[in-house]
Amino acid sequence: QVQLMESGGGLVQPGGSLRLSCTASGFTLDDYTIGWFRQAPGKEREGVSCMSSGGDKENYADSVKGRFTISRDTAKNTVYLEMESLTPEDTAVYYCASSLWGRFYDGRCSPSRFGSWGQGTQVTVSS
């Protein structure tokens, strides 16, 4: 059974850091472009960061550039999102997903291009 499971969310103060993890089961993450997305209450789901299967392409939303870093651990079949200098505007449910097109990645980190979503992990930035 193909499954993605996120973890690592929680409550953090502004300026703090969190590392989210996304572990796959039933398939090999390295065969896919992987993305992190988030959805805040009342807002549409948006792309946060995406990485090609080979790790040679990365994209970040303008709002997180310089603060968030996406990475892969092939041995653990896991993708991470390291988040620093968090602000209340980063509060959302964070999801990981694998691309509908496998290894193909044209640099567009859009939710419509991804399937096999995890259940999400809540990140709340508040003092």
C-alpha cells in the first residue's frame, strides 16, 4: 500500500525552528519528485518546496526562501523540510506528496501535479 506519513509538526514560538519528516512506505521516494505543501485555514493549498527525484532541482515559495530547506535521505526513504525563523504566517497544516509524473519535474511546485498525499502535520507559530 502506497503511503506517505508526515511528522514533526507542533507549536513553536516566532523565530523558532522545526524539522518536518515525510516517510514513504510501499514505494521508493527516489523514483519521484517530492513536494511539501501547506494549507492555512480559509486559504488554498500552496506549494512550499519541491525537489526532483535526483535532488538536482529544488524550488521554494518566495515566502520561505532562505528560511526553509528541503532534503532527502535515500536510506530512510524520507524527505525532510527544515524550517527556521518561523513566523505566525507559517502556521498551517503541512503535507508532503509525490509527483503524478514520477521523476519528471519541470520546476512547477503546484499541488495539482502531485498525488499520494500524506495526512498532514499541524505547524502552529505563536507566542
